[in-house]
Amino acid sequence: MQWSLNRGFDKTNIGDSQSQVIAYLGIPASKTGTGEPFPRVTGAGCELPCVVRFWYENRLFLDFEAWSVDLDLNSHVVDKYHWVSP
């Protein structure tokens, strides 16, 4: 699973559509909105122009590993992150 998420994450580019993100990474495990934290990973939510953040998690990792993709009002990628515990 991790290798497929890494591969899909690498394919994802700023400006891609929501449907492209789902084609590359699949249906997100979770979604958060502007300013809404994802406590397992971060206490900070995405900020405008992000209106929704898609979350993909590696549940096999001992602490946490997650990938997030930020989408704007037009459902296009404005940012992406790979989160790993220290």
C-alpha cells in the first residue's frame, strides 16, 4: 500500500483535478476542511485557497505516515504533503 501511495503522490501535481487525484491515490481515508485539524497527524488545518484536504494514511507505520492533498474551491490541487513522524 505504501509504495502505491508514494507512486500516486509523486504523480500528483499542482493544478490536477480532484478526479485525477482519486485516479492516482484512490478514495481518501478522510477529508478535512479549511482550518479543520486532523489530530492524528497535525493540529493545524489547511488554509485558503485550500477548502478541502484529502488524507491517505499508512496504518502499518509504527507512529504515523500520511499523505495529504489540498484542493481549492474549483477542486484543483493547490498543495500536497507527505507527513512522517520524527
